[in-house]
Amino acid sequence: MTEIEQQTDNLDVPKEELDDFYSDDDLFKISSWGADLSFRELISRYDENELVKPELQRNYVWDKSEASRFIDSILLGLPVPSIFLAKTQTEKLLIIDGYQRLMTVRDFVKGVFSKDKSVFKLSRTEKIHARWRGKAFVELKEDEQRKIKNTTIHSIIFMQQHPVDGDTSLFQVFERINSSGRTLLPQEIRNCIYQGPINSLLFELNANKKWRLLWGNDQQDERMRDLEYILRFFALSDERIISSKEAPAQISLKKYLNQYMDAKNKDIFIQSLRERFLCSIDYAYEHFGVGAFHNISPSEESKLVAKFSPTVFDSVLIAIDIAQIRGGIDLLKDGLEGRRLEKLKDSAFQKLLSQETMRVPNIRKRVHEMYTALFGEQIQ
């Protein structure tokens, strides 16, 4: 079983969506340069929110022994590995690689170990030089304190100059350069890059109790797949996909979600998105129950597969959203689940759920057909 398959073992995901790797057709103009920054300056920038910690790395993972060894290396004057930073459109620096090293020094200087909130004293093992073994920062000599603060770390900084709207190159940089020890999933990367109103909204909506029940797990997914499906609802219900004559014939879901999150990362969009999602989720839970986004069993049509189906999710929730916007949500309330199941038994509809799922005509068709099945009229 591949890593991606293991990451989606509780989802009924079409194969083509698992294989959605793309090389962006945009040619980026990127400036990069090196700078030797002292830990004193980096700590100050971090505390002033000019050096930004990626959300996915909010948990400090080094143990006290690893952290102590790094401080020991600095005090011994050993070379410190470079860090990788990205300068954003808002003039902040985003930490792409090196967060653990930066936080270790900051924690030691501040005196509190982030992982367990204990007093940060260096380990008493023989791996730490006897001169400062077991000591906190304030217990070091003044020249040793200055040495830690004044030690410079080489920083490789890059900034996207083209395209000028957004930081779309950052996604591919994260995919190719991040060395956090695991392959990052797309939403984990977006969560680092597109920090702002829409990212905060996704976290807020992901905690909704009815959504948790419909997702099928009360624990939020540590790989942020549940967040991605909320973003997917917004992106695929956008007019460009559902009704625009200028829509592309096919999309790369990964690239399209990147572009959508970047475009909608503004306060003016948030309240409308919030209301649409919450109203649609309330309606889905009330009228379809926890299996609202599950497909029928291939071998037993009266039985639901106990997995979340992304394409059933698209067709049902976007159909509800359209009905709400059109004011037709009161149509045919009785028997909604029966009509949903009857539509899922249609072999032609099943092909729309499993084949060429990111062809825009197929996205539209599965949404439009589910809308008609549920609410008894066609989308004009």
C-alpha cells in the first residue's frame, strides 16, 4: 500500500484524484539571496510576528535531549545548518525549513521549553559539555549568553516576483524543499502558505459538530484532509465551475484549490462562505443523516459504504447549496434520502462519481443531476 493510499484509507477517493500531481505551467520569476541573521534578530522578528510559523508546525517536536544538543553545538561554536525562508507579499518571512532550530534557541533564551512548558535547562547527560550541563540560559555566563544571541545562521530567502498576484510558487517550493521528515499533503502546505481569513475559517468550520458527524470522525484529521474537503466544497461550487461558459474543460484539483484559496483569502468573502457551508451542512445532517456523503455498496444497493465519498459529497452538498441560493430548499422535503439512494443506483451516475471526476462537464453533470433528483427541477 502506498503512502497516499494509507492516508486515504477511510475515504472512498477516485484513483485519478489520488494521482493528482502537477507541474505548474506558470513560469515563475523568483529572486533568492542569502543572509546571515543572528538568533537575536530572528527571535525579535518572531515575537513581532514578522517571522511566521507555519500552522502545520505549531507543535514543537524535538525532545529536551535533541534541543540541548543543538544549544550545546552553538556554545561550542560548531556550524549551524542553514534555514530556508520565503518573503511573502506582506513583507513577512515564512519559515519553510528550520522551525525546530529557531524555536529551540528562542525557548532556551526565554527559559520555557515549548513541548511541555517546563523550565528549559540543558540535559545533564555526558553528551553536553560539563561547563553548561544542567544549566538554564540565565545561569550561563554573560559572554555565553551573548554568544547564543549573536550566533548567526545562514538563511536562504526567496521571493516570488512573477506572477505578482499571490505566492503560488510557494506551494511547489514546499513540496520540493521542505525537509520536515514526512511527505506533506496538499492541505498541509496550503495551511502554511495561505494563512489569513480563509485559513482561519476552515479551522473554525472544521470544528462544527454536524460536520464532524458527517465526516465520520469526531477527531480532527491531523493531516488536514477534512479541512481540504471544506475548501473543495467552496471551490467546486464556485460559479466558474458550476455555470460559467469560460470554465476550463478539466482542472487539476490540487492546483485549482491552491488558486481558489489564494483568491478568496480576503475578509470580504468570509461571512458568505461561512453561512453557505453551515446552512448546507445543517440541511444535509437533518435530512440525510450521517451517511449523507456515503455511496451505495456495489454488491448490495440497499447498503451504504461506510466511507466518505468525495464525489457524493460534491453532488449532494453543492446541490443543497444551489437550492438554498435559489430559494428552493423547501421543495420536496419528504423522502429526500430515498431519492438520493435511487439516484445512486443509476449506473450512468455512478460513472460520473468514479470516472474523469475532474472534467468540469462531469462535475456539473453530477451536481445538476443530483439537484434534479432531490428537488424535482432542473438548474437553469
